[in-house]
Amino acid sequence: MENLKVKKVFRSRISILLISIMLAVLIPCIIPIIKHMIIQDLYLIGGSIVFCVFLIGGLRYVISENKLYTKIWIIPFGSVKIADIVSIERSYNFLASPAASLKRLRIGLAGKGIFSFVLISPVREQEFIEDLKAVNPDINVRVPDKKGAWRVQDWDI
């Protein structure tokens, strides 16, 4: 399966915790505007919220032609050669990344540049990892597959 002709699309996991953090930051900004009832500002904030929902809802990861593409709806956001992927491991890093969840995969890349890793959060992680390993079997995977009573909504407690 060296030349992957079929493209596989994985949407991003959406985290209630991340949305709660965003709202916790946004609500204190909205309250003074509502007190003074400035309609133009309410439109601006409403438009910003709709734009953020649009971005979060459209985040996709596409595996095609030996590359991993990140897209927001149809707009390409970036790409990585699957042959350059060295490792995949679990991360809960708060860094800004193309991931709509805090439960992420840290994809380590070959090379020692400024971007030596990518943080993503595909919904079907195991299938995603298997598809990457089908193209590059040398990827070192360190993602625990825990099961048990201490799992709530796919989070490790």
C-alpha cells in the first residue's frame, strides 16, 4: 500500500471542555456590551462566535497520496509527508493547533526544525493510526488503549 490512492477523511474530535474554556473567556467580554446595549458590538461578537463554530465544525484530517492534510472545510491548512512521521503519542497539550479537542495525538516529525511535531485530534484514532502505519510502518506508536470504569466520554480520568 505504498501509493495510497484512496483518500480517507477523519473529522476532528470536539471537546466540551475546550468549548467551555472558550466561553469562560468570551462571557466576561460580552457582559459589559450587553449592559450598554451596543447593537453593532453584539453583531460583531455573534459573528465571531458563528465563525469559531464554523471553523471548529469543519476541521478535517485527510490521508491521501502519502500525505496527511489538515483542512478547514475545503481550505487546506497544512500538510505533512507520512514518510516524515517518526512517532505518534497521546498529548493533552494546550498549544494552539488544528485540533478541536484537548485529547490529542502528538505526531513527531523527522528533522529538527521549529515545527518538529503536530497536534491533532481525529475522532477514530485507532483507524487513523492504522491508516498512517499502512503507508509508513516505521512509525513508533505510543498511544495507550485504556478501557475500564475510569473512562468517561473517552477521557482518561
